[in-house]
Amino acid sequence: MNDALGLRVGLILLTSGALNSVFKMLFHRPRPYWISEQVIPMAAETSFGIPSGHAQISIGVWGMIAVWIRRLWVSLLLALLIFFIGLSRLYLGVHFPQDVLAGWLFGGLLLWGFVRLESPFLRLFRRLSFGQQLLFIWLISIFLIFSAIAVRAWNEVEIPVQWVHLATRQGMEAPTPWSLGGVISPAAVLFGFAAGALWVQRAGGSVRPHTWRQHVLLYTLGLLGILILWMGLGSILPKGEDALALFFRYIRYALIGLWIGIVPYGFKRWGRRSLNTPDIIHAVQ
């Protein structure tokens, strides 16, 4: 995948994931198997139902790829993929049709916003210093989190006992739809990932591996770092919904995003030719 496209996909994936958690708390509607004994779920979900995160994120990610490639047959193929992803959520019993439709709507609006506002945003963003750019990205991340906090404070009500009973009747995980983890994780990765991409650009860019051994080594290095940060830190840092646990959750996931953003630079000495940087400023031209 092209570096510029990869950066775009990463940004819309993480932004959409964080926004989806905010939207779910805003509408706070149940999933089908939480309210009907006739619905037998084939998967367990702990968040609210509308909008469908899979539908919303899929139209953002695959839609971004379609916009980038601009081939009719690719667009049709990806449209079918988006459709069947949404359909699968109905088949699994975890969404109503309106959940999927809402996911497609919000995902499509976000995709339109990314494409339509990209150029004017970058014109302003390039004028900022490196420190100001980092601050701006961090503020976006924090805004997403505090939006969820505000929506939860406004809407939070106790989950009906019947919802919990039906949701767990087959030994599945109990709903925790007011958890802030669903927005903190993607918002933190968003900040770390974008910060890492900016740093790589300032450090001279990365180099693309050319042999299969180099590719395997790069992906192994990347996955190993993610596992260490995710599982290693996750095993020693506090868990829960208190302020300290959520703070460390943000730190852990920001480090994961940072690692994803900078690991190609660490691979530079194995490359053969410099790339124009996969940075947040120039890669999306």
C-alpha cells in the first residue's frame, strides 16, 4: 500500500473508531440480542448498538481506498465488501438494520469530510511549527475523549437488568456500554500514530524494504513492539474506569500508535532508496 494512502487509511480508521464510541453513547440503544430471546447471537458485543462500528469504519477505510485508486471495478468491488460487512452484522445478531444504515451514513459523511476538507486543512496545518502541530493533534485526541465524557454525563442511565440477563444468557460478556475505553484507545493511538509520522518526516523519512526478508523482518519488528506495549504494559498498569487507569490506558495506546508511526524509520538502514516521507503534511497531497 502506498505510504500516503496508508497514512490516510490509518487516520480515518482511528478517527472513525473514536467517533463511533461517542455516537453510541449519544444514542444509547440496545443490540437485538439484549432485548429479544429469539435472537441468538453469534458474537458478543459490550457497547451500544447504533451506529454499527463495523459499517461506519468499513465505509471510511474502504471508501478512502476507492477514492485513492479511482477505478470503477475497484469501487464496485469495495462497495460489495462494505455491503457484506454490514450484512454480516445483521446475520450475527448484533445489530438492527437501522444500526448498519446509520453506520454507513456517519462513515460516509466522515469520508466526505476527510476528502473535501483535506486541502484547506493542510494549508493551515503546514503553517504551524512542529510543536504546534503536535499540540493540535493532541487537542483533537483530547476533544474526542472529552466529547464522550460529556455525552456520557448527559445521557448515562443504568442499563436495564433484562438487557444484561439476555446478553449474558449464553455465558457471553456482560454489556459495559458506558465504558470510556472504546474512545480512549483509538483517540490515543491517533495521537501517537500522527506524532510518529510527523517525527519521521522531520528525521528524514523512512526507506521501503525490497526483499521478502526485509518485509518479514519489518512486520515482525512492528508486531513485536505492539505486543510488548499492549500485553506487557497492559499486564502491569492498572485497569478499570477510574481516572488513573484511564490515564495509563491513554499512555499505553499512545505509545502503540507512536511505535506504529516510527517503526519504518528504525528500518531505514535495511532500505535501498529513500522515500518521500509518509508524513501527515505532504503525503496526502
